[in-house]
Amino acid sequence: GGTTMPKDYWISAYREIKDPAKLAAYATLAPPATTKFGANYLCRGVPQMTYEAGEKERIVVTEFPSLKDAIAAHGSPGYQDALKALGDGAVRDIRIIEGLE
């Protein structure tokens, strides 16, 4: 068999949600834009438990087939439209990390 490349993941951490309506607009636009690049939303919401320095902030974990797809999804016109809809409605960061397998 051939070798398979590890999948990549977007980890989105919301530090603050300032405008739930803007977040809802973003949440309507982002999935159709990213699924074109193979995005699979694995989980989203507020953690049930946190430990150590963990914060009870909204987290979204999205799986992509590759780093190339994850980066292309973020730069796509559809996702950029979703970001414009979010605007200043949330303080967050997105981290892209390669999976182990």
C-alpha cells in the first residue's frame, strides 16, 4: 500500500463572543465555504470540563484532508466572506496543526 499523509486540523478558540448575531452569520457562511476543501467539523461548543489552565471558551475542531486544503479553505473567497460577516463579533484565533496519523 501507499503512504497516506496525516490530516490537518483547524483549532478555533474563541476568547470572547461580542456579537452573537455576527457569529451566527459567520456560522451560516463558513461551513459551505470550507466543505468545498474537504472540511469535516469534528466538534464545536464550550468544553464540559477544563483542567490546568483551560478556559471554558468556545472551541471548534475542523479536520481537513491536508495542510494545502486547510490553507486554501482559509484563503478562499467564500471563507473570506464569512470572516467579513464575523467582523468584530468575536475575539478568536485559528491554529492549523498536522495530525499524527
